[in-house]
Amino acid sequence: MTPLPRWADVVLLPLLNVVLAFLVGGLIVLAVGQNPLQAVGIMLYGAFGYGSGFGYTLYYTTDFVFAGLAVSLAYHAGLFNIGPEGQAYVAGLGVILIGLALNGMHWALVFPLMIVCGALFGAAWAFIPGYLQAKRGSHVVITTILFNFIAVSMMGYIISRILKPEGVNSDESAPLEAITRVPQLRSFIELFKNSPVNLTFFLAIAALFFVYWLIWRTKFGYAVRALGNNPVAANYAGISNQKMIMIVMAMAGAFAAMVAVNNVGGVQGRLILNFVNGAGFVGIAVAFMGKGHPIGVGLSALLFGMLYQGGQELAFQMPGITREMIVTIQALVILFTGAMGDMLRGPLSRLFAQPEPAAGGK
């Protein structure tokens, strides 16, 4: 099979998979008596057509970028990190602890400390599966899945039994004061009125550039890719595979932790149950749809942000399309870009293949 050009592998193939997913989703919409073209128009309008909707799209995109990078970074090292959901959840504890300790101080001081503390908690939670993989041979897929469940139970206990203030009925921590929270962009840009997107969005953009520089422009990134491509050769070249596995997993957890900064430090202003809300699992689809490349991750995150916000608009504007059907369309995108992501690779390879010269031709 002829290898695809890099641009076709990163951009064209995922784009065709998304189009195919929407075509199948359109058949489902058509089957319930609704207009697929009208449904797509409503989704696009809900995601990009007005300020608040666009702000929500960017808010979801921010979470998906961080979760996607947490998966992508580990993937380049040959590791399958299934744990961004739990890593982000535990990181919320670090964010709220530093936030409450400095509650009432200006966000310009607290925001960087939230990033650092959240990253430390997320990195520590991801380091444990990395250590178990490197030192005990416990497969990181299994341990990260299990650590998601452990995080849910542990954080539920901490929030409801330790952090919950007296006299509060709901399971949540004490709130951060307005001056301490990460400011929302609507404070600076009127277009984003009534939407939760905040300064963490720019942190997500910076993270995309940082990961590109780290993986493809540094000695450390070369070691990460060497480990992922051939662990035996990497070890023979003097790279400590065990050390790299633990470092990469800790860094992946730090990226996942930024989901907590976005939500706990910015949107919610408090630590609540299940604030991650599945963003960590969506990050897996984002990473694989984007082929682990920061550009692909950014575009994939934007697509899923559009699906989330546009889906909510669609459910409101077209009552004939239920929430379950919208989830089905989202699942089709994951299916065609993930499990069936290479289905169109063969036809594309034949399309890009150079024709063989005729025998005896000049």
C-alpha cells in the first residue's frame, strides 16, 4: 500500500471520515422524518452563528484540547493513556485547595498557582500507572481505566465528607470569590456574553504549540518517539525506557489537569461532583482522530466542541431529534474516525499512487 502524503493522512483522511459519519447520521435524521440539511444548518448556527453559542463551542474545545494532548503525548511514547478523566478529576482537588487557600486574592496571582497545583495533582495521579507499567509490568491501559473508577470514589468522598461546607445541601466545596476565579472572556469581549469560555482557552492554544515543539523539536521529544517506535532500539541507544514511561505519563496527567483549571478555577468557581463530565473520554477520540498531531488535535477538539454545542441547539430547535439521537451522531463520528479510521486509507492510497511506467518506456 502506497503511504499517504502527510497532509492527506492528518487532514484529508479524518475529514472524509467525518463526512462519512455525517452522511450516515443524516440517514438516521431522515428516517425519523426530519430534514438532514436543516439539522446540519441548526448545528452550525448553534456552534458558530452567535456569540454565546461560539463561546460555548470554545469552552468545550478547551477541555477537549487538554484531554486530547494527554492521550497524544502518551501515544507518541507507545502508551495508551485511558485515564484523563480521572486525572482531571483528581487535579480539581489541587486547583480548589490553592484557590481556597488564596481566596480573595487577585486572579492574576492565583491563576498561575492553579495551573501548577492542578498539574502536580494530575501528574501524581498519572505517575502511579506509569510507575506500575515501568517497574511492575502492569499494563497502563488496565491501570488507567481502574484509576478512573478509583478517582470517582475518592473524590466523591472528599467532596461530600471533607470539603462540603456545613449547611450546604449539594455536594460541592466552598466557592471561590469572583476576583479569584479565572476571568471569562465576556469580561473583555462582548461577543461572548453568557458563555463560560475563559482565559484557559489561550492556555490550550499555547499547549498545542508547546507539544509540537516538545515532540518534534527537542531531544526529549526524540526520545519519546524512539520509545514509541521501537523500545528495544531506544534502550540500546541509551534511553531509559522505565524513566521515560514514568515521565511521559506524569506529563500527560499534567495536561489533563488543565481541564480542572478550566472548570473548577474558571467556570464553576468551586469543586463539584463529576465536573469533568466525560471530557477525558472524548479526549481519546480527539487524539486518535487528530493522529496525535497538535494541529489535528486542535481541529478535532473544535469539531467535538461544535458537536456538543450544536447538538444542544439542535435538540432545542428540532424536538423531533432526541438527545439520544444526537449522542448517536457523536458516536458515529468517533466510530468512523477511530475504530474505522483506516477504512478509506486503501482507496486514498490507490488514488495517490504514482502510475507505473510502461515496460520498456523511456
